[in-house]
Amino acid sequence: MRDPGRVLILGAGPTGLGAASRLEAAGHSDWLLLEARDAPGGLAASHVDPAGYTWDVGGHVQFSHYARYDAALDRALGDAWLWHERESWIRLDGRFVPYPFQNNLHRLAPAERDRCLEGLERAASRPLGRPPAHFGEWIDATFGAGVAELFLRPYNEKVWGYPPERLGVGWMGDRVAPPDLQRIRASVASGRDDAGWGPNRRFRFPLRGGTGAIWRAVAAALPRERLRYGVRAIEVDLPDRTVRLSNGERLRYDWLITSVPLERLVGIARGLSAASVRAARRLVSSAVHVVGIGLEGERPETLARKCWIYFPEPSSPHFRVTVFSNYSPHHVPGPGRWSLMAEVTETPYRPVRRERIASDSLAALAADGLVPAAARVESLWHHHEEHGYPTPFLGRDEVLAALLPTLERHCVLSRGRFGAWKYEVSNQDHSYMQGVEAVERLLGEGEEPTLNRPDWVNSGALAAPPATRHGG
Ligand SMILES: Cc1cc2nc3c(=O)[nH]c(=O)nc-3n(C[C@H](O)[C@H](O)[C@H](O)COP(=O)(O)OP(=O)(O)OC[C@H]3O[C@@H](n4cnc5c(N)ncnc54)[C@H](O)[C@@H]3O)c2cc1C
């Protein structure tokens, strides 16, 4: 084991906590974690509103790709978990279509169903024959006109906040179900739902406290004296290897592991070239608004088992709504209550009226019949995060290839959702493991597979064998 010397960690989200946990496990005590906010969790924190409803920062579920992450979750919360069958749906034209859309075309009106099927058949018979130039071309070439126009294009434009022509294709991995024509035809012929796709069919959720309960528990297992909340790094002097904090202190490091959004890190770094600063300006992201709606009254029967619903249509501002009270009864302040959590993207290309976003979402859900007229709105919670999604924009990999190695030459490992800016490895499991693996790299024990080999990691190479996965 190599001695990494003094390690400073910026950010107490999953990445920073993964790094700190690994340093502790290695018996290396020369580290300090600095977090700008007053509590751990970052984007994976949870919040309780004044009416007593618990909210996450958008729909967070665990999709673990790592046996070691599963073990970390077990250590964090013991058996205080609830297990759920994934029920994800698409809301279109007043109907519910199970996800994935293309496998459940029988739920559409006959003319739309036939148009989608025809497009899929045509796409399968005329493969592109070269790599797609951008995500939009990939959608059209893989799914054909019907599925593209009804669901994939409008939905992706809503969630990313940019046209699919501005996105690359390398990030997709196992996230998008490839069309299986035989299966699609069978579902159309039988009229039966076919929703059994994906690595995340069953998932666990903390019994109490929302997703943030995990990260509070992970932080609580670390030595309190090495965690500092409410201090922001405001300058990183690369030649000096020091960090200046919002409280005036200056701290020295041998290695810095940071999950600060990369363009902000470059903004506070001293000693980088003008080319690096220019490269960082090319990074593209989107903000997310989360609207929590706490309701008293009867939950509609149609929402009784649904986990989350995708909304591709322009009639609603949100791209996804989670029936958050279905994840745990403790998310609501008492019996006879239920809750919905909507997510809205904001980008320069897709601006929103911030002051109206909560009421607009509620109105759209009411118009859609998902919030019944008889329900009483007890809480309307609005939360905004400037950094919501690290956009997989065209040209991203060149920017990252210029910035990340440059920072490493200065003993700075920029990791995690916005530290490394790789959407395909930016969930909680990936972020936690990016922190763990960054430390292992410093200890001379590994080569950071999550950062360097996302497809391999996402293929399940480091996952627990299915038979030993908790909850089946
Ligand atoms: C809408 C939405 C839905 C999501 N859904 C899922 C899901 O279903 N499943 C899943 O696994 N993941 C999901 N995620 C992703 C999950 O939130 C991230 O994987 C995770 O939070 C990233 O961890 P991180 O530590 O890299 O970054 P963050 O969580 O962003 O943490 C970074 C921390 O750094 C701190 N910081 C920033 N600047 C400074 C500074 N200058 N000085 C000190 N501290 C600083 C911040 O305050 C923050 O606490 C979702 C995220 C969003 C936004």
C-alpha cells in the first residue's frame, strides 16, 4: 500500500463519502472532508418540509452495479429497507403505457400503434451502416419515426433540455432498451403488457428518512473530527497545493479528491492554462427543479402501485413524476396522506418560469386527473439545484480528456457526478465507487474502472451474482 500523504476531500455527497470511507477502511487517518452545506448527501440528500413531508431531490432509486456498493448500503442501514417492484410508466394522450414504450404499443390508439410498428420494422430493415452522428440520429435509426416522434424525441428533449442533435451517443450503455421486433410483435398481437426490461426491476429504498438516510448513516460512521460542514472551498492553488476556505483558513494537501462541479473547480483553481479554462467553459449541464406535492385525501387507485411516470407531452412542465409515498409510508406526516414528486429541467434552451413552476406542475397533474379535485394540497415544496444533469453533449469526451489528466498532474482527482461529468457513471453507486476507486488508485491498489471503463462496469462485471443479491 502506498502512502498518499494528506488527502483533502471536497464535497460530502456519495463521492466524497466513498473516498472518506475507503481511507478509513485502509487505516489512513490523514484526511479531512470539507462540505459547503450543513449536512451530507449532496444531490442524494433528503429534506423534510414544514408540513412534515419528506422529499428527495428528484426520483432517486438504487441501481447498484457493484457487490461492494450493496455491502456499503447494508452496512449503512442494516435491514431498515423496503423492497419494491419497479413499475415505471409513460403518460401519453391520457393513457398509461408501461415502460419500455416500444414493447407496449398495444396500449396506443390503433393508428399510432401501427405507425410505431411500421417505423420499427423500417428501421430494422435499413440499418444506418455507420455510427450515428448524434443521439437524435441514433433514436431515428434505431426506433423509426413513430416511437421517435411520440415518445423518445419529446421525452429526451424534456429531460435533457437540449435537442437530441446536441447529444452524443457514447453514454447510453444499458440505459436504453434496444428494440426486439419479435417481442414487440408478440405484445401487439397478444395485447399483453411487457414491462420486464432492465437492470432495475426490483429496488430497495430506505424505510425512513428518504434516500438521504443512507448518506447520513455513511457520514455518521466516519470520525466526526474529520468532517467539516458549512465550509466552502473558494480557491484551489494548484502550484502550492493548498485550498482556501470560506472561513479564511488555508489547508495544504498532497492529494485533493473533489466532487465540486468541474467548471466551478476550474473557476476557483489558480495555476491552470487559459486552454483549460476555455475547455471548462464548453461543459454543458442542466438545472433541475423538484416539486413536491403533499396531499390529504384518497390516492387514485391507478397510482396505487406505480413508482414513477414519464411525461413526454408539452402539456406538463415535468418530465417525470414519482409517487413518492409509495416508496415509504414515512414520507408523509400521517395516515390519509400521499405524495407526488415532479421533476422539471431548466436550461438556456428550455427556460422555465421559476416562480410558477410548482403551481404549473400541480395544475398539469390536476388537468391530467392524477391529482383528484377532492384532494387537499397540504404542501407544495419547490427545490432547485443548479447542477442537476451532466449533459452528455457532443464533444464532451474531448473536453474531459483535456481537463481531467491536467488536474491529475496537479494532484487533483475530480470525480463523481459533476466532478467527472460522465452521465453514464453518475448515479449514487457510481459516484460512491468513484470516490472509493480514487482512493485505491492513490493507495496503488486499482485503476479506477468506473471512471475509465464505464461500459464494462455497467455490464455488471463488478456486480454481485444475481443469486446472492438481496431481495432477489
Ligand atoms: C433529479 C435527479 C435524479 C437522480 N436519480 C438518481 C437515481 O435514481 N439513482 C441514483 O443512484 N442516483 C440518482 N441521481 C444521482 C445522485 O444524486 C448522484 O449520483 C450523487 O448525488 C452524486 O454524488 P456526488 O458526490 O458526485 O455529487 P453531489 O451529490 O453533487 O455532491 C457534491 C457535494 O459537494 C459540495 N460542494 C460543491 N462545491 C463545494 C465547494 N466549493 N466546497 C465544498 N463543498 C462543495 C456540494 O454541496 C455537495 O454536497 C439523481 C440526481 C438527480 C439530480
